Amino acid sequence: MIRMKRQMARIALIFVLLAAAAPAAMACGYTFDVSLVAKFVDVGRSIDNTFGFEDWYVWIYRVDVVKGETNHALSNWVLQLPDCYIASKDLFKEIEASAGGGIFGDKVRIYNTEGVVDDSNLDDMSGLKWEWQETCWFKDELDQRKEYDYFWFSVPTDMDIDGDWGVKAGQEEVYGDVEVPDCPGCENSGTPEPVSSALFIIGLGGLGLWKKKRSVQ
């Protein structure tokens, strides 16, 4: 429990630093974009050797509302994961349990997170799904340009491969590609070994500024 609280505090600090450079939202034609923004060691699962894996990492993604013609609020979105995760039911459940989203974006939004197989709403994609939930206290949707939310989960690798994402917005569907976790133990030419948590946090302010400059105005 203490390790989990420390990890959530670490995630919260990352999002505070990333949000510092975020401009105000704009009301114009819009669509969605998904990017991988950070990875860092999941200390608790690594120490516990969860499912026999010594090295677990938290992967953090960002969904941005950018200029486009979708013009419907985000209903849900799926990050497709490799088949090796889907085939291992217990490992897939652990990844699902580690996932979260919302609360650290430009506004507080609530999402239900679940693992899905062959999601019929999004081109039969399999992976992690985040679905926006309206509550009595939090009713804001992701529906204005320059709004954003962060989403995260843990997997036993820091190596990435090219993957896909899909967003359901009203009756519209939006698709794109992004780095996703490789299968555990696979060697490839993906992102290098992450820096230590201390060095990583120092660089987050610059990462937030770079992300905003890169975003479509």
C-alpha cells in the first residue's frame, strides 16, 4: 500500500510538471491524437517480481484534442497491445489492474478502464480501453482543442514497437499509430533504457514544453 501511494505521488508530480506549459483550451473544429510521453520503473511490481518479471515499467500516454473535423467528444479509446499480452490471461488482468486515466489532465475527468478483446466498436482492436464516465461531480468531456488527458499502465518491459490506437467519438472513429510495449524479453531497436526517476523528473519540464510546441495549433 505504501509503495502504491508513493508511485501515485510520482505519477502526480510528473503530470504537474507536464501541465505547467499547457495553454488554454480552444473551441474550434477538432479531432484526437495519442502519444507516448514517458516511461519509468514500477518499483513495487519490480521488487515483487510480479509474474516472474524483474523489471516492470509504467507507460504514460497523452490524448490531445487537436485541429480536425471529428467534432464529437471522446467516448472511449483503445490502445492495441501485442497478442502476447492478450493470450496470457493472468498477465493481461495484472496490466488491466495497473491502468488508470484522467484526473491529471487539464480538467478532472473520470474514465472506466478495462482490458478488451476484439472490441467491435473499434475495428476489433484488443488491448486496454478507457471509457469516459459522467458523474455527479465531474461532467467535463474531452471536446475542445488543446484539452488533454493522461493515461497509464504497467508492463514488464521498457522496449517498444509500432502499434495502433483507436478513438470512438460519437459515431465517428479516429485511428492512428503510436509506440506500444513489445513482448517481454524481446530485443529490438526501440526506445533506449529509461533514465533514473530523478533524472527523468528533472527533464519533464522541458518535455512538456516540447510537446506543446509539437502539437497542432
